[in-house]
Amino acid sequence: MATNTTIKKNTATAAEPVPDTVIDTTEPTRRAPAVVGPPLGLGQEPETVTLSHHLRISGTDYTPGAKILVSPDYARRLRGQGFTART
């Protein structure tokens, strides 16, 4: 079996300064809440639904009582199948 006898050189040496990474923590980034299930259509606003049963969507488990944002079409389908709580 052949072995490699070349010596790897360390690219960062004491003579080369390592640039400092500056992280601005003055204002936290805020993301819009993620819509669960199919994406929103053009001009649609997400709806908040409360689940009445355990549901697994895209590999994520949601327990009864969980409030999720979904597209209006998906909310209608969930209501028709009995997955949303009566409110």
C-alpha cells in the first residue's frame, strides 16, 4: 500500500494576521413567521388556525392546540377534514 509522504503546510502562520470577524448585534433580525404547508398564492394573506388533532406537515409534528399560519386554501382543506378546532 502506497503512502503519501508530502507534508501539509499550515496556511495560517504567526506572520499572517487572521482577520477579525465583526458581528453587529445592535438590532436582532426579525423574520416573518413561516407559512406551514403549501405556499401562499399571489395576493393572499396567511390565516392562523388552531389544530384540534395531531398533524405532521413537511416532517414537523404539530400537537393539538398549536397555532400555525397557513394559506387560505390549506386552511379550508384542514377545516373540511376536521383538523382545526372550533373557535
